[in-house]
Amino acid sequence: MFAGAMLVAMAVDAALGWPDRIYDRIGHPVTWIGDVIDRAERRFNSSALPFWRRRMNGVLVCLGIAAMAGLIAQLIVWSLPHGPWGAVLTGVFAWPLVAARSLHDHVRRVATLLARGDLQGARDAVAMIVGRDPATLDQAGVARAALESLAENASDGVVAPLFWGVVLGLPGIAAYKAINTMDSMIGHMSPRYRAFGWAAARLDDLVNLIPARLTAVLLVAVAGSGWKMALKVMIADAGHHRSPNAGWPEAAMAGALGIRLSGPRVYDGEVTSEPWVNEGAPDPGPIDLGRGLNLYLAAVLALALVIAVVALL
């Protein structure tokens, strides 16, 4: 039942995304979760508290919000009918938590603007999906940022929620999105979040352990004639990434496209020294963004096929 429901969620997302008129009226489940996280952070992350107390508060808030999301989802499941209609309705409720179409549309906009030569427009567009300073990015930097976001969010925004949805149903996908949202909001090493966001970052690493590697395998599998290089770069460079998970899909993407990713970047005015993924390969350009999007779509279709097989079994 869970696998069939996730196929429904994928289908609705592919057809509709999350329409602006719905967002303008009620927002989005992730923004609702974000509001809860923001309130909890302001309430329990006071700078007046000692480090150990802020870390303990962060652990309790992280577990509490994830459990709350899962419990609300379970209450919804209990209210649904059994059988095929229950699976369809479960998929509809899971639909907002799958971001396959929105990710594609955001990266497609960056690719279109770069192809037109509108570097400033491309910077503005890529700023919607990455945290680095877009003003410092040249054309290659914008393309790298967009492809890195595409690879990482293929895992965080598509494969991981669907994986946990197949395994644990609606509560699984809801709890995952809560954890991932907490990581994106508070799971940083800045002085403000180093203690309070520690649990969110560690739990996010844990729940993405399998999905990140599954995403990389899917990208290798659909890389066509480039699968050997994708596999080679994935094995060689995935472990060099600052994240224990993001390096897997990024390395597979870099190898499949024959370009380099990662490298130094600017956050909050400071240059961070990051190793290159597929060092020695050329920088990506607008054409490579289009190729990356095609690879991403093929991986999503391959994922749908895997889930369909699971549903049949």
C-alpha cells in the first residue's frame, strides 16, 4: 500500500507541482513546519543558556517536532479508508512532500537565463536554491551551484522522502520532511546553532544515509555511456565532500556529465575551501545544466519504476 501511495504522490506532483494559488492561500506543509521550528528555536535557544543546556534543548525539540509530524500524519492515516482508495488518498496527502517538479522548474529557470546570457538573472534564480553568495558567482559558478543543488536535492527532496514513504508510509515521509527542514534551518555550525542544531544535523545525516547512496546509484544507472565514469568519480570523490551524504549524488552527477563540481565558495562573505569533485574536468556551462536536468528526470523515472516493482511485489 505504501509504495502505491508514493506512486500517486509522484504522479500528482509531476502533474501539478505545488500551484502558486494554493501556496498564496494556505502556504505549504514545509512552511508550516518551518514556523514551528522557528518558534521553538526562539523559545529554547537563548544565548543566556549554557552550551550543554542548548544542546539538550535542541535534542528534545528535534525529536519532538519529528514525532509530532509523524503523529499528525498517522492520525490522518487512521481517518482514511482501507484498500485502493486509502492508498490514493495517502498519496494525495504525501504529494506536497515530494518536490520533484519544483526542483526541476527552479534549475530549468537558471539554465534558461544562463543560455540567454542573463548572468544577473541566473544569479537571482540560483539564490533561491543555494545558500552561497550569488554575487560572487560567474557563469561557471552559477552552473556549478545549480547542478550541485540539483544533485543534492534529488536526494533530499525526492528520493529520501519517497524512500521513507515507501518504508513507513505517510508518517515516515512527514517525519523525514520535518527532520530535513530542521537541518536546513538550524543544522549549521554557526555560533548561534552549533549547540541547538547539533541533533538536527546528526539526525538528518542518519536518515539520508541510504537515500543519498540510492540517488547516486540511480544517477549512475541512467548515465548511459557515461556510467563507468560516473561510478568511478562516485567511488573516488564522494567521501571528500564536507557532507557525509551529499557527496554521493554530486560525485555521480559530475562523473556522468564529465564536469567538476564543489570547490571553493563564499558563504556570508567568507571563502570556504572545499575540495573539487572530479578535479581536472572542465567547468559546467548552460548546456551541461540541460544535460543534468535530463539525467535527473531519467533518475526520477527510474525511481518510479523501482517503486512500481515494489508495489507489485
